[in-house]
Amino acid sequence: MSDVAEKRDVRNPLLFEVAWEVANKVGGIYTVIKTKAPVTAQEYGDRYTLIGPLSYKTAPMEVESVEPEDPALRSTLNSMRERGVKFLYGRWLIERAPRVLLFDTGSMYHRLDEWKGDLWNAAGIPTPQNDHETNETLVFGYLVAWFLGEFAIQERKKAIIAHFHEWQAGLAIPLCRKRRIDVTTIFTTHATLLGRYLCAGSVDFYNNLQYFDVDHEAGKRGIYHRYCIERSAAHFADVFTTVSHITAYESEHLLKRKPDGVLPNGLNVVKFSAMHEFQNLHAVSKNKINEFIKGHFYGHYDFDLDNTLVSRARDASERERVMVAVGATRWAWAALGMGCRRRSRRRVWPALSRRPCCLVPLRTRCAPRCTCDRLLHPYLAALTDASPFARARSTSSLRVATSTATRVSTCSSSRLRG
């Protein structure tokens, strides 16, 4: 076995990630596995496969069945199929479409008692008859160990890594060690089983963590057999990890092994990089819009662009328009259709209700015979073609949503033109 191990390629290993929640949404770890699988698949490519139990309720919607391409994998699965094992091999319908292998635990329930006796003889772990979850865990663990043992014999060139999450998937670890299967095992606990039960009770958990009699506490809560599975997985794994330092401290006292490392659950930095690029693109686009607005108004009416609200709207012909509300004031909101309580609203709004957009020259007097030379619309909502921006300056008129002003009332002869 050592000669075989020396010949394996450790630089391009095969990775099998085993979890109860693979394509099976039954807990929070499903989200962890689902979000990390695309990143791992990008790193390992076709050398990455997830293993989990087969759920006939969710698998048809989450997995697309395909035939295995790897000769060693195909030979292993055919051998198991000939012995009555049912499984589903295919692509998980998520980003990167990683390969998944789902075992039907019900197809091997007739060997449950045999495997229970073997587990007791090999590891001294008891398994009660009426614990359905433990029975499922036991059958699944033996199927995974069976698969890894067969595959390690077929594949002799590349190193094999098996990463197990939580106690439901960790039963295969002591079996692989007992059978001397040439596989490197990693066990990750997201929260210890006994710790969950102790925290649910009225105990001062973290201040008394080092004083708990773990065997007594697990037996008192009826989970001693599950605790033994988790503890054996932690001790027989080549590498033991947790997802936080507080869980590492908890595992050191409850599972009696200090984790070799902490693998914290994090955020996808690639998505943050994409968001950063989006923000840069937003800034560039905003500068282009500001240049467009300055080309329209500066020289006729100057205002602070930092205090300008810009939004996009569509008219009845589905042509894109840009609506510019100059100044974050109630006059701007009136131009946007929110209404205004000033007296000039009675002059403006009836015309707008009959014709929402009226053509007003870019620079005009407030009345035909007025000499005040003031703009008719210091606070306005301008509707202009957003694409392309360059043609906006070529027009001599501007479509506006309102044409009221704070200083119009100062001119006695001011009247709005329809």
C-alpha cells in the first residue's frame, strides 16, 4: 500500500466532498455546500465530485443525470450497481455544474443489521434499532466507504482526498481507517452535536465547558451513539477542522481533539470584485450624464450637480428618457409629479393634467411682453433623449414636465403658454 501511495500524483488530487446536504435542502449546511461548490469546481474542475444521499423528492429538480466519463469511476459504479446499490450520478444544476454522486440508502437497508454488528466490532459504537436518522447515517457511511475503497483500487495514479461535513457523513472516516483505504480524510464540524444539545438546555455552557462529563451528558440526552460517531470521525480523520475559533474551543473540550485548523465560512470575494467594478462603471456613467446635463443647461442656468437627482423613465412610445430634477427641494418633487402646495401650482398643474409634456424653448421669457429676462423653469424636470446624449444639444426646445419657477410670480404679466 505504501508503494502505491508513493506513486500517486499529489499535485493533481481527486477531491470528494461528502455531506448529507448535497442537492438535499434539509439544513443550513446546504447553503454552505451550494455556495462553495462553484468555487471548488473552478479550482479542481473535473477532479471534484460531491457525494450525498439520494432524495427522490428533490434530486429530479436539482440534478441532471449523466454517464460518468472517468473509466475508474465508471468501473466502480458498475461494480456497485451489480451488487444492488442504487445511485444517481450527474451534474448539480447550480453555477459551474459540479459532478454529484447520490446514493439511495434504501437500496441497502437489508444489510443494516450486518453493518451494525460490524460497526460494533470495529469501533465499539452502539446503534439503537429505533433511531431512523442513525440508521440512515450508518447505511450512507458504509456506502461511501465501499465506494472509496473500490475507487482507490481502480484509480492508482492520483491522490484521493475525501472531505466530510458533520457527523452524518463522518461515519465513513473510521471505516476507511480500519480498512486501510488509501484516502486522505478531512473532517469538518460546523457545530458539535453535544454542544447543540447543551446550549439548548439551561446551562452556563462556555464558562463550564471544561468541566462537562461528555459521556454522561450525551447518554443523559439519548445521543451517546451519535456522539460516538462524531468523536470517532474527529479522531480518525487525517485533518480535523472547524468553521470558527469558538467552535474549535468547543471541539477541543467536547470531542477531545484540538482542530488542526479553522476554515471560516466567508463571502465570495469574486462577487465583491464584480461589485467594485460595477461601482466604477456607475461612476463613469454618472460623469457622462453630468456632461450631458452641463451641455444642456450651463450658460443658461447653472446649478449644483451634486444636489441633482437623475432618474430614467419611459414614455408611451417606449423611448428612454432622462428626467433631471434640479435641486432636492419640494419644487423638484413637484416637477416629478409629487405636487406642490404653492399658489403657482394652480397655474401650472391644470395645463400639465391636460398635456403632461409641453414644448418650451430652452431660454424664454415668462410672458410674451415681459422684460424680466428670467428663465421660466429654474426648477424643472427635463425629459430628453438619453441615447445618444450628443443629439440633445442640437435641438432648440426641451420637453419639460413642468414650467413653474419661484420668481415667476414677481412678474405681474407672467402667463404660461400652452
